[in-house]
Amino acid sequence: MRNRSGWVARVVLLSAGLAAASAWARTFGERDIKGIWVLTAQGAMLGTAMPLALLGVVEFDQGGRCRMNGTINAGGLSWSTVAAACGFQLQSNGSGSLIVKLPPGPVVMSAIPLSFVIIDEHEIRTMATDSVSLSGTLRRQDR
């Protein structure tokens, strides 16, 4: 009996190990993020005390293309904006980069480069990778 229970324990551990390994083997593609996402982000302009917030909608398409529109609040000045250009790259491990080029506004912010990581089919975490200290979340928009 003892040998049999040891064998069962090894099978259970092996199964758990294979399940964990298959979770790490998950690969992502553009289909995983295609669609409409709501972006909320907060931070500050580095080197200043100017707070910064962004609320918008990002639509990811195939081929690394996207569209973004939203509202920016920088230091108490708010304005609506539509990205002049938007593009992204996605790695198979769920990490990626997004760059949003903005038209001129009350505060100069010509482009916002972001890094992101897919959490699951409903959430992406992101942060700016330049002189803006900005971090936020993209949540899939439900209809």
C-alpha cells in the first residue's frame, strides 16, 4: 500500500507541475487585445510637481495599429484629444509597447511611449517609459 500511495503522490505532483508549465507556455497574439479598451492613468510630469491624469478609449486593430481618444488633465488644465498616430507591438509573452502621438495641447506632450503587460483577457497594466511618470490600467470595454 505504501508504494502505491507514493506513486499516486508522484503522479499528482507531476500533473501539478505540468499544469504550471503549460500556464507559462501561454502565448499571446494581436487577437488577444483586438477591440476596445478603457484607459485610466495617473502620474506627474517628471521634474515638476504637475499632476497628470488620462482617461480615454483605445481601440487595438491587427497589424500593430490602434486609435485613441480621451481627456487629459495636466496641472488642472483639461482638454479632449484624438491621437494623431497610435501603434503597438506585442510579444508572445504578453508584454509590449504602445506609442501614442498627440496633437498640440495646452501642455506640450507630443508622444507618450508606454510599456504594457497583459494580465488577462480583461486587463492590461501600463506605464510610461519617458519623462512622464504615468501608470495605469486598460480594461476591456463591455457592451
